[in-house]
Amino acid sequence: MRKRIFTGFIIITALLFSGCLFDARVAEEPGEDSDPWTIPNTPKDVFLNLSSGFHAISNSNYERSLDGEFEFVARLQDWPAFTSWDKPDEMAFLDRVKGDYTGERTIQFGDEDGIFDRENVEVGSAEYEGMYIITLEDPDAAEPVVYAGIAKFFIEKGSVGWVLVRWEDTDIYSDEFTTSSYLRKTMQ
């Protein structure tokens, strides 16, 4: 009986002095290369997260913004032998881009204000058609490399917010730049 009382006393003392197991942890300070996540409450929030994930060292925002069944469709003029491109292909491509271009990386969807030539938002789905511009800086190169084109972006509402289901390159933005189809082809 004394042994049980002593053991109970030790357990109660340990619990009293150890603090609560369910205390909130102190949040970490954001670093210089933070990957800010925008809760995708609207379809256009997906573009913000894709952009921040493309720019950041980590891929989390970019990956979280893609549907599990994500599909990229190349412009046939840029990639005649194109067959299929899914989410794992896209993430491998992103890793290669970030490995080769260690400088500033940006991607702009729509014009400077995020406006597309065509926007069709319905309940549970959205389709945007317009320009995109990808800028990649190599610290060893004098000028950044720019890829640009016109694409259709298909976005759907998932269980945890909006996600990009399909990126379909459809045309060039200017004769000056090659498209993301060409970039993906060269980085595969």
C-alpha cells in the first residue's frame, strides 16, 4: 500500500511540475525565403500560391496547389512528341528548374494585375485563359531567361480549397519568347 501511495505521489508531482502536455508551441519566425500560403478560398488564390511556390526554395505551395490528377498539356508546335505530363512530372520539372536556376525565379499569371483575357468562374470550377511569364535568373548569366505564352488554366474546388487541375499551353505570347512547353521539354 505504501508503494502505491509513493508511486502515486511521484506521478502527481511529476505532472504538476512538467507543465501541460497540450500547451501551444511557440511559432517559428519566418525566414527570408518564407513560402507564404494563401488559403485558396477563391480560384485566383491558386495563382498566388503557385507563384510563391515557384519563387521559394521549397516546393510546398506549388505542390499543394496542384490537384492529385494534375495534367499539363504541351503546345504541339513546341513539343511534337509530347505524350503526357502529370503531377510527379511537374514536381520533378520544378526541382530541375530550381537546381539549374538558383537566382530569382518568378512566374506571372495574367497581366500585371492578374487579369486574364477570359475568365469563367462557376460553382466548383473556373477556367482562365491568358498570358503567363516565367523569368529565370542564373547568377552566372548576364540576362535572365524568359518564357512566355498563352494558356488555359482549369481550376476546381477540392475538399481543402481550389486547386489547379490542368495547364494547357495554347499559343505564344510573343515571337521573342518560347513557351513553358518548350521549357518543360528541355528540362525533362
